[in-house]
Amino acid sequence: MVTPVIELSRIEKEYPGVKPLDRVDFAVRPGEIHALLGENGAGKSTLIRVMGGAIRPNGGSMTYLGKPVSWQSPKQARAAGIHVIHQELALFSELSVAENILVDAQPRNALGLISGRARHARAAEILAQLGVKISTHAKIDELPLADQQMVEIAKALVGEVRLLVLDEPTAVISGREVDLLFDNMRRLKREGVGIVYVSHRLEEIFEIADRVTILKDGQVAGTGPVGDLTRDEMITKMVGRRLEQIYPARRKAPAGGPDILKISNLRAGHRVRDVSFAIRPGEVVGIAGMVGSGRTEVAEVIFGTRDLDGGTIEFDGTRLDRRMPREAIRNGVGFLTENRKDEGLFLGLPISANVMAPDLAGVTRRGLIDRRGEREIALEQIRNFAVAAPSPEVKVGNLSGGNQQKVLFGRWSRIARKLLILDEPTRGVDIGAKVEIYRIVRNLAEQGVGILMISSELPEIIGLSDRIFVMSQGHVAGEIDGASATEEAIMDLAVRSLDRRESTAARLEQVA
Amino acid sequence: MSAVVAEFRRNRLSLSYVIVVALLILLVAAGGFLSDRFLTWRNFGNLFQQLVVLGMVSLGQTFVVLLGGIDLAVGSLVGASTVFIAHFLEWRPDLLWLALPLALIAATAIGALNGLLTIVLRVHPLIVTLGMSSIIFGATLMYDKEPGGSVPRGLADFSYANLWGIPVTAIVLVAIFALAGLWLQRSRSGRSIYFVGGDREAARLNGLPVNRIVVMAYALSGLCAGLAAIFLTARTGVGDPRIGTALTLQSITPVVVGGTILAGGRGGVLGTLLGVLLVTMLNNLLNFLNVSSYYQWVIQGLIIIVAVSIHTTRRRQ
């Protein structure tokens, strides 16, 4: 039996009223990728923090490389070779890649001053190890998110790393970037590094992990080699009950009626080059594609938060001239943005104000906001979307991610009589809440609302959409029928046209 | 008034106001204990008279701070407005009906210009209003370096008038605060200030006319500065370009002490009113106790830091 890199036994953490960790046993062997699964609030982040020294447990014991330890600080854990990469990257966006990689270990010259040349050399060496091509002089905020993540991993490789913890690294990247990440994880694994991998995407667990531990309400609900558990068993353990059906039934007949939204030859910036499609009432249209393929930008153009360079947008047969969110809202269009915290919700304000924000006119009587009316609408939406909140006065910032998302559905479902645009509607949301969101989306469609759903999660796109458009490099690369779509078919479209374009460009260069 | 009560009831749990009210009670008790002239009807009359100008300017500042901005031009604007009013009235005392609305319109327009500049130039409001403050101050000094002008009898009388022993100006002030509270809580444009202050991007996505709301908040701050100048000119009888110099920073104290956060989106006018009461009463008491004004500055500084840190700690929990 190999000595585990880290072994936690009967770890407990208790705060007044809550017990995020209850007698948790967890071990990671060298050269093992160990997936950590659980719904939001199951205790994953607390467990990660205990390993990384950010939280001191109330009970239980921990051994690291065979010796009992009790971290006093994250710094101590880091020095011992534990590196935690959180979902929110800890990078200095104004500084260069090299400065970020060597943030704790700036090389000095003979005079004791920081040596810029040595820094870039060392940083380049580490990036080469990872097999990524990123300029060490680039500023972090000039890089795409996937590269930023690589910089974060590069930071881990500066010193000796024995345990690498990745908290939902694939939430913000897709396709090839995920492949690159996985390649690097496998390489580190071969070198004997233990890796803890947190993700909500079960497909990835089967692809990359060796063992899996499932947490439920602070306790271990199951642990073992990945092959021993089926996908459904994992979900059942996570949720604590059997989920009969993850995706609701699709439309039986193709949607009829006049187009609710029709866009033709849309151009905007360099991300949206030529996009045309239409949506009919009551259908769910999925948009798949890589991050950066122009998916989000198309949605922004439709809603009016991004400028249009060319092409036309028609709602219900009429062309919109004044392009701003207010006009879209007036025309019955709602938009759940990708980043609900930065772009959608007012975290410091109560649920009622958040629900009513785009429709204050709807509760204004004789010039004054009708508080009772507002409260009633909010209560109704809380019930309709099963938001776990005691009252409409609760501040949205105090709700969980899934419940925040439901508040947004509560808001936009009132507005979106015609069209609801969803950009990554289930990001960072646990499986139980996901299933509820899928049901909500389908219900809205059945009431005749057209749904435009952007998502990086292919199973979700396939499971929910009536039709799927695959985007690539600012174009619609193809359309697939939802019922017969496969992940391979989608990826093929997303990547194939990309390769073709690249090879065309390469050929043109050769000719020139 | 009912709106203010409603606001209080809704914020009851936040305890922010409770802290300020507790401080006020403590102050009144200490005042009564330390000085036999403090807890008199007459002193309270004086006190209310004193807080009118600060109250008005702080009210305007509240709108801007709720929006996540700051208005450093209010002091200069008050000074300039007093100069305008006093000189206009010296020239034509019979045109009081024209002078006051003109002053208010001009002050509102300058406020609106501040808001517009933050949007058009995309420069931080601190810089825009700091620059504007300097421009207004300089321009006023070009016109008149010393206090001057005069006001007709009627306006002066107004500032000393009492109704049931309470200064009329204080009644007007409270009425304006009540109206402002009602507007903020119950009107679409007032509520929108919280939306824009809470998260400007989100406000835009919700289809709110963000730019219009920003301009409106700064315009209101200008209007409040104009009203403060009317109160001030009525009482002092002259226009003084330098009279507002200290007001700018003083106007921020009651706002933050009252629980409105500088980041915007949270707070309200009741807190500001309580803050004004606290600051003014404190200075009044210290005067009675013959504490030098140097100490008054020090104590006021301590109050700001302590009160705001209490609000912040509470919020973090």
C-alpha cells in the first residue's frame, strides 16, 4: 500500500448552527486524480480549505506524506507542496505573466534587486513544461481565461508540488482548452503529483479521474474507483434521492407559427462575423460552440448591450431601430447573463426589488410604487420558481447560486413574453437545482416563449434543445436537430470549420 | 413623514439607525447632565436653526453617494449661490420672487453638468466635482472677493420665524427630508438610484435609463446646495464666496455616519437626518462646555471613523 500524499480522517468543522464537515475521511495517493463531487453546500470548498490550511478543523486528524500535520496557515501548506487553485483566479491582472508566475519567488541578482531577465527566463521554462505558448511579457488581462488558468497552474510548479487542488477549473473554459488542461493534469499525475479535482460535470469525472469521493451534507456519501459507480449512482448519492429524469420531454411536434426572432447577417466587432437564424414561439434553441466563438456576443447584440455593425434583428416581424435593453424589454425579451453576479443581480437589494427592476412601471400606481403589489408579485415568483427564501425582503446576496439563478428566472419570465435568452443558465449550480432549471425552461417554452440557450455543457444542450446551432469563429457552422444530436456531431462542427479556416489561412500564407 | 417611518420600519433590522439613535440619546443625556442650559427649548431652537444648512447640503450629498458617486462641488456652489442671491437682491430687493428661483435653477444646472461630465468624459466623479469646485470658487472670487450684498427684510424674517416655538426653516427642512424619503422609496426614479448605485451594469441590463438617473442625482445635489444657500443668505444677510469652503467635507460626515455606504446602493435620507442631528448637537454641546473648536474637529473625526466602522462590522456579519 502506497503512502497517501494526504490523508484526512474523521475531519470535523463546525460553525454555530452549521456543520460543513462531519467526520470526513479522504485520501489522495501519489499519481492519482481524485474527483470530489457534491452539490453546492455539500462541504467541498470547506474540505479544500482544510487541506490548503485556510481553515483549521475542529476535530479529526490529517497526515501529509505520512506525517501528522496541522496547518497553521495557507503559507505553511504551500511551502510543504500543496497548491490550491480556486475558481476565482488569484492573479494580478495588471502585471505580466512572468511577475504573476513568480509572485512568491522573484529571482534576484547579485545586488539583491529583482532581475527581470532571470524572471522571464524562469517563467518561460515553466510554461514550456506545461506545453503552452504564452508570452511571459503579456499582461494577465490581455489573456483569454484559459491561458490565465494555465498561468495559475504554472504558479504551482514554481516550487515543489505534491498535491494540486483544482476547484472547478473547467467552469470557464471549453473544448480544446479543457483538453490542454487534462493533458497537463495527466502529465503531473505521471510525475507522482496527487490531484484533487472538483467539478460539476460528471462526464469529465469519467474522462479524467481515477477515484471519486462524493460529499453530501458534510459527510462522505460514497468513495471508490470511478469505474465502480455509474453516472446515475453518482447523481443519486449527490442529491440523496433518485432523479428520475434529468431533462424534461422535448416538444413532440416541431414549433410552428411566425418567427419570434429573426436575425440576418449579423455583424458585431470581430467576434460576430455573419450570423443568421430564426426562433419560433415555444421552441428551445441551443447555441453550442467554444468560448470565444461569438455565442455570448450574439446574445448581447440581440438584447442591445453590444453595438451592431451590420445586419438586421426582427422581433415578431418588426425591425428594431433603437437598440438598447429598454427596447428589448419592452418587446418582451429577457436576458439571463452568463455572469449573474456582475451583470444581472443587485446583491445588496432584496428579492422583491430584484424581481421588479426591469418592470417598475408595472407596480407604479399614481406615480408611487405599490409596495404591497410588489411584494405579492415577488412572493408569487418565489413560489413559482421554488426559491428557498423565507421572504421577499431577503437580500439576494445572501442566497445560494442556484437560488440566485431562480430569482433571475422569476424576474425575466415576467418580462420575456416572447423570447428568453439564457447564457450558461446552470453555471456553478448544483445538480438538483439544474434539474429544476431545465424543467422551468421547458415550461416557459410550453407557454409559447421562444428560448435561446447558450451553454458550454453539451449534455445540457443536447438534452434540452429542440434545435441546436453550432457556432464557430463568428459564424453559424451548422444546425442539428436536438433529438438526434450527439456530442461528437456538435464538436465536429465546432472544430472542423475552425480547422478548415486555419488550414485555408495557412495555405494562403504559403501561396503568398 | 409616513415614508420616513416606513423606511425606518423596513430598516429596523439593519440596526444602522439604532446605533445613531443610541448615540444621540447618549449625547442628550450627557448634555443634560453636564450643562443646565443644554436641555432647554431655547437651545433646541438654536440647534435646529444651525442644522438647516448642513442638513440641506447633506441631503443632496446623500443622493449622489447612494449612486456610488461623490459631490465635492457643493461647498463652492453654496458660496457662489449666496453671492448671486445677495448681490441680486441688493440690486433689486423687489425681485425676490425671481432671484430665488433663478439661483435654484442655476445651482441645479451646475449639478446636472457635473453628472453629465462624469458620463461623457468617463472621469471619476471625485475628479469632475473637484475640478468643478475649483472653477466655481475661482469664478466667484473674480466677481467678489469679500462678503457683500444684502437681503430684504422679508427673507431675513423668514430665517428667524418660529411656528409653535419651532424655527420655520427646520420645519421646512424636515418636510423636504420626508419628501425626499418618499421619493427615494416609492418613486420609480428614486428607486432607480439604488439600482444604479448598487450595480450600474445590472441597471443597464434591466433597461433602466442609467445616464438620466446619474444626471438627475447630481442635479438634485445642486438643487439642495441652492436651497442651502437660500437658508444661509437669509440668515447671514450677505453673500460670501468662502462660506461654503468647509461645507463640502462636512456634508459627507452625516451621510456616512447615517449608514449610507460610499460604494453606493445602500442607505437613505433618514440616516442622514439623524447624522446631521448628531454632528450638530455634538458641536453645540461642546460649545456649551467651552471646549475649543480644535477639539471639536478631533471629536468629529473620531465619530466618523467609529460610526462607519460599526456599520461596516455589522454588515460583514
